[in-house]
Amino acid sequence: VMQDIPPVLSASGNESLPWETKFFDTTAFLGLAMNAAVLAPAVWSPRIQRRSGWYTLVISWIIYSASLILTIGHQIGPEPPAGLCLAQAAILYAAPIL
């Protein structure tokens, strides 16, 4: 059972996310960007040779990283749509098989 984390009020009175949530969001975006940065030179450079298993592994990391950012904006407050949760769960559980 997850505990409800109350939103933090900023100095202006607006709700803001707790630092843990901001840290998670930041690392999820960084993971996606870094994995894409690892893949890009191998895809576009004719001199870089990689085996298909390497491409599969890096692409599965990109898919996994992308699935972590699906619920940004729905982390605090009402529950996200059921379809969004289903899509994220399907991707997260399928990623190790890729």
C-alpha cells in the first residue's frame, strides 16, 4: 500500500512536487537522453560496427526509460487514467524480455 504524499506548497502558494519526485523525473529523462546518445553514433556512423544484440539491448533500455516518464504529471493528485497505468505496466514488465 502506497502512502499519499502531500504536495509541498511553494513560497507563492502553488503546489510543487516533493524533491524525491523531481529527482526521479530528472533521472528518468537523463536515462532516456543518455541511452539515445549512446545509440545515435552507432546508428549514423558507417564506421561503427555493432552486433544486433547490442542494438536490441540499448533499444530495450530506451523503451524502459521512456516508460518511466509516462506518468509525469500524474504522480501527485488523483489517480492517472487506467489505460496509462496499463501501458506503463506492460512496457515495464516486457522490457527485460526484449
